Amino acid sequence: MTSDRRTFLGTGLGIAAAVTSHTYGLTAGEMPSRDGLRTEASEDFGRLIHREPRAVAQPVSSAEVAGLLRLARSEGLKVAARGQGHSIYGRSLSEDGIVIDMGRLNSIRELRPDRIVVEAGATWKSVLDGTLSQGLTPPVLTNYLGLSVGGTLAVGGIGAASSRYGMQTDNVLELDVVTGDGQELTCSAESNPNAFDAVRAGLGQCGIITRATLRLVRAPERVRRFQLFYPGLTELMADQQRVLAEERFDQLQGAILPDGAGGWRYQLDGAVYYTGDRSPDDTALLKGLSGTRSAAVITDLTYGEDAAAFAKFEALLRSKGQWSTPKPWLLTFLPGSNAEQIAREILAGLTDANVGPFGRITIYPMLTRACRTPPFRLPDENVVFPFNIIRMPASDDAAAAERMVEQNRALYDRIRSAGGVQYPVGAFPMSHGDWKNHFGSSWPRFSEIKQRLDPANILTPGYGIFQD
């Protein structure tokens, strides 16, 4: 096995989480912006959509964000916030409008034994660096730590520990927000709860997060990670559901990987936390599992090293020129009751060329009981399967990327008809009616709060949610 292949297989499975990341905060700054900033703000990580803003602002305070939103409303300009620019289908772009670069709102304001207060432009890496110094961690981390806090809180923020702790939005204690009419407010479950529930996982439609108070828990010292490989989908999913039901692992993920010979390789990825010299019992953890034991990969790292492991995969992609190619990704949740059937049917229509040499299809079960953020949508079952087609095309072929986007739309319709939903960051177009269907029974309340907090409909136009 080549060193590149080892890096690819050993990255954890949360490349999909990289997408769970565009920042939606806003800002007021100096206008007009420099040409270099406008060029950068015309594209995002997906490299599929190009929309040039009229200006880019770089605020340093919530008050500046509020001033900018009032100005934008008076001028009839749309506004999109940008953290690390990791949206993949133009959701952090604003054609002839204003893009707010949140990069200067990145401070850690306060660290206490049960919480941390950070500005929305801070990355999760900087948050973890701060908390680990005190032996603490956010309960849920995205696999890629280079995403901004505001960005993941705007979409939900899924991680390998979401079965136990929910989305990152379920672990927010308080938010400072600027609404679409330029008002600053602080919201929580007790204060301004309607705004709190509409901004978390609200896709940037009702307000821009400028500061977040996040719950913390005690961090383990070490992580024992197990990667097991299977001959087929049935065997993989059976073992995944077994270890989920038995709560064997603190983290559980999985993937279907190109094997380099035109076929697929099926991988379970589980991790156990521990502290001190009480290391896990490998035999007990793997008992009864059908993975090919001779191919198993077991690693043991500090908690911080394990959380940062995706950085090695990023470095590999950059070295191969893959970090900047188009990313026509599809991210969804399948109902647990028919997940294998749906996944099998979709997989039958895909080849490794549809995914790319460094791409993957992530699939694993998670419990939904801890996921309580109102706008965040999941199938109405106790167990669901994140099912993500993480395409990494081998070239910049625009026509090929567009065909993948069209395929994404067809696959989404198929998944939707089978009771699935999307994790709303994927690369395919959605109409106003599609979004109403996505939000389902929560649509009337969400729409009413949108009208109150952003009456001129200037926020985050890239989704097209409220455009008829």
C-alpha cells in the first residue's frame, strides 16, 4: 500500500463535515473593498458557482456588522457572510451584493470550566487549542477543524460524537446575533428563544451570528481508533448497527472507498476515549464483528492529535492539486429502516470515476435522540444514516462537474421520495418549493420568524429559500 493510500484510508471519515461549514455572520467595514478580496469572495470551496460581489467588508465588532446590515437594507443589497469560505454551492456568495468576511471576528473571549465564549469567525481548531489547555473540549467536533464556529452553527454541525451529543447547535448556550434589520440581540433558550431557534441551523436566513457561548465537557486524554474492512455493504452495516446498539464506541463512522481497481472497499471506523492507564480492551471491543481482522488498522493517539488527523489528508490533497478542484458533493440522511436498500440502489449506479481517486461515500448509523435544534431536519426515526457522496474529481473538467451536479439532483429526489432528507450544504439547485418541502412542518414558524427578523430578505441569498 502506498503512503498516499495509507493517508487516505486513515483520515477518519468526516470529510463531509468539511462541508458542514460555511459561515453566516455579517459585518460592516470599509467599502469599497479591494479587488483581491472581491475575487476571493466570488468563489467558494466547491469551485462550482461564481458570483462577484459589489463589495467585501471585514468587520471587527458586532456593531460594525449591524451598521453594515442597516446600510445594505437601505441600499437594497443582499448580504452573505463568509468564514473560511467552505460552502460548496455558492451559499456564501452574493451577486452584486456584499460579502462579509468574518475573519477578523475570531477572538476567544472567555473560558470557564463548563463553557467558552468565542467570536463567530474563530475556527474550531482555535477553540480546541484553547480548551485543551484546560483539559476541556466541545462535545461535538467536525472532523475538519479548519471550519468557522459561525459557519457550522448556521447549518447544524455534525461530528463523530453526534449520536451522543447531537449537533453542534445542540451544544450552544447563548448567541449574539445581528438580525436582517440591523438589530443586535443576545438569544438563548430563555432569552429571545424564537431567534435562538431560528438562527441555529437556520442557514443564515434570520440573523448573523457574531459570538457564541459553547458548552464544554471534560476531554479524554487519548483515543483508541479501530478501522475494520468488510467484503460488502450488508456486512458493514450489520456490524455498524450492532456496535451502535451496544454503545461500544464513543465515535462511530464508516465509508465506502474506491479500491483503486474499479471496485469498492467497505470500512467501519470506531473510536474509544480513555484517560490514564485504563486502556481499552481491544478483544472485547471487536468481539463478534465480521471485519477482516488481518486488514484492521488500530491507532492510539492523544485526543488532540486524533481531532487534528484530517490535516494530514488536507496536506495530501493539496500536494496532489485536489484541494482546489470542483467539489460536487451530496450530503443526506437516510431513514434507518430502508437505508441499506437505498444505499445499495444508488451504489449500483456509481463507479469509482463518479467519486474520484480520493473521494469516498460515507455511511454510518447515528441515534437521533440528542438532535433537538428546531430547523435541523432528520428522518423521523430513532436511527438514521448519514449518506454522503464526497466527490473529488481528478481534474477541473467543468462539464463533468456539472453532470455530477445534475446526478446529485436526481439522487436527492430519489432519497427524498424514500423518506430521506439532505444535510443542506450539498451541490445541487433547490427551488423555493423544494425548501418548503425540506423544512416540512417547521416551515410556517421558520417563515414567520424570517419575516420578523429579516423583513427585507437581504440575508444569505445563495440558498434561494425565500425567492419565489
